[in-house]
Amino acid sequence: MKKFMWVIVVTAAAVFLVYHFNVQSKNTRLETALANQYSNQLTSASEKLITLSESIDQTLLFQDKEALNQPLEDVWRLSSDVRDSISALPIDHETSTVWMNYLNRIGNGASLVRQGKIPVEEWQKNMVDARKNLISLSDQWAFTNRNAGNKDYIVTSFVNNKANKENEKNWKALGDSAKAYTESDFPMTASETDKQKKKDLQHIKDSEITVEQVKQKFFKLFPELADATIHITESSKDAPYPFYHVQFHKGIRIGYADFTKKGGHLLSYLMERPFDKTTISVEKMKEKASTYLKSFGYTDTELVEYRENNIAWHLALARKDPNNDALIYADGMHLKIAKDNGELLGLNAMEYIQKENIGEQKIVQIDYQEIFSGDFKVEEERLAYVENKELQQRLAYEILTRNDSIGTHKTYIDTETHEILHTEKLP
């Protein structure tokens, strides 16, 4: 009998240990899921706070009522978005209430300025400190969320603040919430999320070239690959426009190049090989890029910016309007140049070849003192084409301004209507 009881006790203990282990494992998995959820929420809220502070910067940049209208509307909208994000965070009620009220005052203030019920000067005076507070809060959340979300800290500060570990109902509710957060009920297909970037190249009036002609053109543009093994195929029937695809292989170098069937224009180029640790100068890199563009016949471009990684420079260029030298950003081109010897690694001329249809537009002189507020300095000025809200290409003044309080901004103002088309804050 005693032996039987001992078996029952041992069995019960084993069952309890297994149950306890399963519960602990389940809770640990749930903690991880919740930590991920709150980490994502913190990241989202922090990013929205930065965007809100940048929109506030724009309300400090301008004094013209029309120029202020859109930034003030953005502040009103974004303050509401951030309030929604804060309400979703499992922070204590007092902290949540304070920040919700603070953001509500910012949003209401922006709305009142738009209606003319609060002087612009009073708003701008108050927002100098407000933007600093928003950036400070964003930095705090970014620190809390360091290393993609410190699980132990987030669980202690957020998860346990929302639910008691012993309360199974709350844990189940939070588990369902985490599951709903991580699963998508209506996933988008690739075709739905990918915007139509390619067009039929109907404006190209050149006659079609043959396979032999594209082969000759390839070797002419890339003489260093004259003895490479190449294979040429044509695009499929459902391609947005006909082109030739040239694959090549020479020693340690492999890659491809695409040419339009009409006229044999170089669309794209990509080459891969091992890299040395040497690095040429930036000036040499720019000289190499200019040489490549001339050899390809793309001489009406201007370097807009360049970035680097450990093996290559990535260059962004834009077409220049022959009539006024305005940059046409929509007609862009990208180059990839090796850092060790300046060899061309990649080219993408898709947007450049598509070529936007640019119409005539008046250039009306503008007084920047009437547009911008406070102390500012115009550091650069030129013309550029950018899209307006109707996605039309408009000629604009591209103005780089510096303000000691809010930093450097690039602003695009329509040359005819003086509408603010776009403003961005620079690092």
C-alpha cells in the first residue's frame, strides 16, 4: 500500500513538474512575443515623434500663411497619430495622461493658427521648446528600445505593468493581442505593393537593332570585356518594352547588361568580382564616373549625391534641362563604382531613359523674406523639377536655407505659383 502511495505521489509530482514546465515555457514564449510587440510599438511611436518634430520645424521655417498651411495641418494630423501610439503603450496612466494632454495642446494650437485665432509669432515662440521636448521623449524611447528591444527591461517595465503573471485571463488576452499584432489578415500581393515603375518607351523613335549589333555595342562600351564569353537573349513577350539581355563572364568577373531593342540604349549594368583593400580618391572616382557617362552618351546629367560602403561608391545623378539647367530628379540615374580601382560595377538608367514630359512654365521672381521666418541664410539656390500633389512635374526654386535654431532645410517653391511643393530637413 505504501509502495502504491509512493508511486502516486511520484507520478503526481512528475505531472506537476511537467505542467509547471509547460506553463513556464508558455509564459516565456508569451513574454517574448509581447516584448516584440511593445518593442515595435516603441519604435513606431519614436519615429512618429521625430516626424512630428520635423513638421514643427517647418512651421518655424515659414511666415507666409499659404506656406504654413500644410505644415500646420501635418502637425495637427501627426499629433493625433502619436496620441494613438501612446494610448497603445502599456505605460502608467499618469505618464500617458500628461503626454496625451501635451500632444493635444500642440495639435489644437496648430489648428487654431490655421484658423487665424492664434498669432503665428506666438505659436513659433512656444514651439521652440516643444520640439525639444518631443525629441527628448523620442530619444528616451529609442534608448529603452535599444538592441532591437531589451527583452528583460521591456518585460519588467511594460509587460508586467500591463498584466499580472498569475492572472491567466489577462495573459490569454494579451496573447491573443500579440497574435493579432503579428499576423496579417489581409496580406498585400507583390503586384499591389509595387508601383508601376516601368513605361512603354514609346518616345524612342530609333529603329530596332539586331543581336549582332547589340553584341558589337556591348564590346564598344566595355572594351575591357572584349574577350569575355557572352550570351544574349531577348526579353519575354509580356515585358513592358523589348530589350536585349547580355550575360558575360571573364575570369573572376561575371555580370549582365540590358539594352533597349529600339536604338540599343544601355538600360542597366551589373558586374561582380572580388575586391582589393586599396581605395582611390573621391576626385578620381568622379573623373571615372564622368568618363563612363560620356562613353555611354549620357552627357546631360549632374551628380546629385554619393554614398560609400566598404567596396563601392553609389552615385545618384539627375538629367539637366537644356533650356534652364534645372535638375529633373524624375529622370534619375544611378552608378556603382569600385573603391579599389574605379571600375564600373553597376548602372541603372531606367528612369533616365523613360524621360519625363516637361512643359513650359513661367519663372516669377520671389522675395524669400516674405516666405521664411526669423533669422535664415540662403546657402544655395538653383532650379529643379519636382512633383506637386497632382503628380505633375513643376519647375521649382530649390533653396537650401540655414537657421541656427532649427537647422538646415531644402525647400522647393513653384516658380510660377510660389506654392511650397516640398520641404525636407537635412542632417
